[in-house]
Amino acid sequence: MPAEEDTGIHCRLDELLEESGMTLTELSKRVGVSLVNLSVLKNDRARAIRFSTLSAICDVLDCEVGEVLVHEP
């Protein structure tokens, strides 16, 4: 299995959840995405994300895409 590529993309779900006072479990229920999949995203292990999922996360957390995913070279 090849080593994971470091894209420099960081998911800020931890910070956004803390700011909103919401748990990952609650976000999972409100977005309709499994807790496991959100955990993979939150821990920067996701290789892809559906735009519909990203949009739902932004709607629930009242934020913009650039607040969820940031590029840190």
C-alpha cells in the first residue's frame, strides 16, 4: 500500500465544532453522514469529500467552505 500523499489540506472540523458547541455525533445526525466518515474527515484521513456533504456541513455549522478546509503547505 503506497504512503499517503500529504496534500496540505487540513480539515478544521474540531475547531468549528468547538466554536459551535456541537459534538461530532450531533453533526453526523444533522448532516446525514456516518460518524465514521466524519471522523475520517476530521482527522485529515479523507481522500475525497462530496460537495453535497461539504455543503451540508457548512449549512449546519453556518460557515463557508474555506473555514472547513484550509490549505497549509
